[in-house]
Amino acid sequence: MNETPEKPAAAKKAVTKKATAKKAVAKKAAPAAGQAPARTTAAKKTTAKTAAKKTAAKKTAAKKTAAKKTAAKKTAAKKTAAKQAPAKKTPARKPESRVAMVRRARRINRELAELYPYAHPELDFTNPFELLVATVLSAQTTDLRVNQTTPRLFAVCPTPEDMAAIDPERLEELIRPTGFFRAKAKSLLGLSAALRDRFGGEVPGRLEDLVTLPGVGRKTANVVLGNAFGVPGITVDTHFGRLARRFGWTTAEDAEKVEADVAGIFPKSEWTMLSHRVVFHGRRVCHSRKPACGACAIAPLCPAYGEGETDPEKAKKLLKYELGGQPGQRLKPPADYPGQPAPPMAPPAAAS
Ligand code: SF4
């Protein structure tokens, strides 16, 4: 018979099966509401985590920025407060009165006297003529070099008469190690002749006479007066001038002005020994370029403290002569000198 009626049923079944299959597919493709598919969930979770991290990072950054802002505000506030608050006053150094400076200067002199009880002129001499000649030779050179030169010179020319009569070239040769030997020879010949002709072969004991001699200025005259005649004098050489300025005793550069300023601070009786003490300190401790401030006994009294090395150990290494364990400048120092005598001039190297 006719199979027609059965066909719709089969078709229906087929349709149902198809629908079921579609639903199944649809179920797989679209899971139940509120339930994300596994992969998507993981992705979402990862995204959420990243977002959370980002948010956290943002929060941290924000916090940091806020902290920075707060710190900046605090600094600004402090600055403003500092500006507004009356500046903490570092007690401004009162300008030293004249009386205080004189008191301090005299104390420096006393301390230097304790430090160098053996202070003396650092030129070797046995009479006024030798001191005069040695002082003329000491220009532009060290006392040591003069002391190494004069034994031979004085052996040949012990008096003004001998020196005035010597052949100029021979004199130049004898004093050559002290430098500027031509000019110095001219001065020595002139002053020896003047002593012979005008002063009976004797060195005069007055400043006004001494400064009339060729090559003799105020400084040389004061050295001779102070050390050969016992007439008080202030000797302003390079060391004395430098220290007098560092001590605040003067601001002058000119030697005569320095002398006048210092003369107004100390009694006449102190002038000669004060000169020796100050020069001793300048040569041993208070050097021109590297003063040994950290090893300086008068540092508490010195306004220039700190101009040089302040570290005690490093400063100690800068000390010279007897304070540094080295020989002095005199070949024949006074008996009370605590250091070693200077060595004589080294003999010229033998020609090979
Ligand atoms: S403290 Fe320094 S500058 Fe002053 S006297 Fe001493 S070494 Fe010289």
C-alpha cells in the first residue's frame, strides 16, 4: 500500500533528530546562562588579573606620586619656613679691637719664645763685617747656601781692606754659588772700600750710616744692628712679612710699612728676638705655600688657621729643620741649637 502516511512520521523523526542534534550543538556552543565556556573563563580570569594588577600598579603609582607631592610640599614648606624664620645667627665674628689684637700679638710672641728658645740669626758670622757681607750675599738665596760659601770667602778676605783690594773676577768666582754674583761682587767691593775709606775699616753701628753703604738697605742694616751691635731692629724679610699678615698684625705688603706697623705693637726690647722667632716659625711651620696648621703650636691664636694642612699627621710631615729631624742652616749653630748643623758645600764632582 501506499507508504505515504509513513513518510511524514519518518520525516518528523528525522526533523526531531536534527533538532536534537542542533540543540546539542547549540548547548555546546552556548552553555547555560551564567556559565562561561572553560576557555573564555580562563581568558576572562587572566584579563581580570591583569586588570587587577594594572589597577594595583596604578594605585601604587598614585600613592608614590602622592608621597612625592607630599615630600615636595614638605620641602617647599621647610624652605618657606626657613626663609620666613629669622636666619639662625652664626655669631658673626666681631672685628678685633686694636687692644685685643695687640694682646693676641704679644701672646703669639711669648708662645714663639717658648717654642724657639734657641732662635738666632741663621747666618754664620764671627764679627760685624762678616755679618754684613753674609747679609748682602743672602739676597735671593738661602742662608744655607751663604753659610756654605762664606768660609772660603772669609779665608781669602777676612777684613774690609782685603776685600776692597781683591781682583773683582776672583771675588765673583768666590761668591758665585749665591747667585747674582756680579751685582753682589760690585756691592761687596763698594761697601768694603767705603768701610776702609770712610769708617776706618769698621762697620758703623748706626742705621743712617749703614744705609749709605753700597748694597745695604734697611733690612740688612737692621740685621747688622740687631745681631752685631745689640740695637733693637725688626727685620722684614719674606717670611716675616708673610707671617705678620697672617697673624693680622698688618695688611701692608711694603716692608717698611710692615716694619712700622709691627713696631707699634711690640716694645723695642722685643724687636730683634721677635724677628728671629717669627722667621724661625715661617721657615719651619708656617710655609708660604703649605703652612702646617695642624702641627702649629700657635694655631688657636692665628686668624689664618686653615690656610694650610690641618690634618695633624699630614701637617707633621711638612715641618722642617730641627722640628722635622733635618739639619739646620748654620754650619756652626749656637751651642743651644737642638738640631744638627748644616753640611758644608759638597765638593764639585770629579771630572771623569
Ligand atoms: S695656624 Fe697655620 S697659618 Fe697660622 S701660624 Fe700656624 S701654620 Fe701659619
